[in-house]
Amino acid sequence: MNYEKEISEIKNKILHYDIKLSSAAFDLDMGVSTGKADVRYYGRKITDLYKELDQIEITHHRHYSASEISKMEIEMANKDAKLHSMMHDEEKFGVSYKNRIAVQQFDIDSLKAQLDKARHFKDK
């Protein structure tokens, strides 16, 4: 299997678990008892997949184009804006987004790590 296809499959799995993680965080905010275990489980799965993705990219000396880095920066800015919006709503309207904020922060931290790596391996 070529490594581009392998990377694509891992990114699809990350997206799949990210959706499940967001849903579990919502359940937890709503008081569903299984939410806490689900959040931990999906968080670990995503972390493991990012480690696997990093290993593949390091093994194949993956280099990122300026447009790929730009897309990642835009995605990170959007996630950051969403996080601040949730925090503002929580503060201003008393809405509890505690767990969803934690998930959003996890997404931002993961993307920041990937962006830092991409900048390091940027095409010259």
C-alpha cells in the first residue's frame, strides 16, 4: 500500500473518531453517564492515530507545500474562533460547554502539533 493512501485512511479514521468524540462530549454535557468513558476512549483513539500518522510521515520524509500549511492554518483559526465563541456563550449566557470546549481544545492542540511538524518539513 502506498503511503499516501495509508495517510488518507488514517485521516478518515481520525475524522470518524473526532465526530464520535464531539458527540460523546455533547452527551456528557447533557448528563449521559456513558459520555465520560466515551470521551476518554475516542480521545485515546485519536491520539494513537495521530502518532501513527506522524510515524508514517517521518518514515517517508513527508514534505508539506505552502498551500497545505496555509489550509492547516485556516482550519486552526476556524477551530480557535469556534472555541472562543463557545467560551463567550458560556460566560455571557451561562450555557455549559465545558466538555465540548475540552474537545475543541484537544483538536486545536493536535492541529497545532501537526502544523508545527509541517512547518519543520516544509518544501524548500
